[in-house]
Amino acid sequence: MNFYFAYVIYVFLCGLLLVLHWDVKVGEDETKGWFESSTLIVIAHPDDETMFFGPLLVSLISNSPDKIFILCLTSGDFYGLGAIRSIELITAVQQIGLPKVNLFLTDQFRDGFDQHWNSSLISLIVEEKIRNHNITHVITFDEFGVSHHPNHRDTHSFIKVFSSSSGQLATSVKFFLLESVSLHRKYLSFLDIPISLIDIEINDWLSNHKYPNQRKWFFGLTPSKYLKLVRALYAHESQMVWFRKVYSILSRYMFMNTLTDYNR
């Protein structure tokens, strides 16, 4: 009985945090820098932007839509639906508020679990976008790619190549990684909010006292912005099978993102 009472209290507190918590939690002295920076988000497939990076994307676009850019590395043509999925991607990001001209879609890579993507080629494509649009922040998957999808992990792999081959440009760009969490946390939905916030606070303390290059950032959504993200996810009509509908409710990546520094 005590367990169920504690569970109800926990769910209530999580709901309260969801309603009352500010949209984005970063170091107070750095919040302004996030929203004033030109940011490039590098994803693997159409729908990655809503399934994984949604809270981050909605938060940044709500504050500075003209400074946010998305680079999608494939049209998601595994089932021959590349043209349809490309159109759905455009519709989805426009629903969030991203200008169409800020979306870049390259079809130089094939979608698939058995496909290996060339890190050097990805690095060259990213470098071109950085130079052309004065990008200062680049965000992509971490080495686990949230779902361990090979294309997600290959998307991450370009950073090391870029850092070693782009000279002075590489030192002027900050890289951030979308944190992959354990499976049980991944499907805690908004109930992961307290866990993530406690983790952020512990990490802030460690970064201030022991590990200065181990910062984390939290981006969360209010209920109204969560619904906005769900509508954008549903714009990917060709992909909305039953388990993706369940994902939109149970995945913590629909409610929050945590980013980590990339340590060169």
C-alpha cells in the first residue's frame, strides 16, 4: 500500500514539474548564448528531428527560428519512400516553426541497418553548412545513437574526423551530443523528469568542482509544446505505425532532451 501511495505521489510531482518547469534549464549565464547562437542539428533520417531531438528543437525554434538549421543525411529510402518522407520532413519542421530554407536534405547516403556511412564525406557536408551559415553550435547523436541504429552511430562519427581535419574552423565550433539513456529510462515518459534534473544538478556540481568539461544541458517541454511536437511527429504519416504512436506517449525523448559536451 505504501508503495502505491509513493508511486501516486511521484506521478503527481512529475506532472507538476511538467506543467510548471521552465522550458529549458541550462546554466543561467549561458542561456542567452544558446538562443543567440547559430545552431546546426545533424540527423540521420526524416523523423529523427521529432522522435529524438524534438524538445531541443521546439525550445530553440521558439526563441530564435532563423538561427536553427537541420541537416538530414538521407531521405529514409529503405522501403522506397524517400520522396514521400522528404516531403513529410518539410511539413514536420514547418509545423514546429523552422523556415523551409533552414532545412538541408542530402541523399548521398542509403538508409539501412546494413549501410556504412563515410565519416569523411559527412564531415565535408557539415563543414560546408558551417562555413555558409556561420554555425557556432553543432548538435548530433552520441556514440550510442539513442537506439543503437548504425546510421545514427555513423552520423556521430563525423565529429572526430571534423575535429582533426578542419583546422581553425573546428576550434571555433562547439559540439554537443544527444545523451542516450538506459532502456528503462527511455520509456519512462515524463516520469523521467526528476531523474534527469537530479542528474543535471549532480553533473553541474561535478563540472564546477572536478570535471569542468563534463557539462550537461536539459531541454524540456510544457504540455502545450509537447502537443505541438506530437502534431509534427504525426506529419510523418508514412511512418506512423502503432508502435510509433505508443512511442509518442511513452518515450522520454518526446518530453525532454539532455545534451552533453563533446570532449575533443
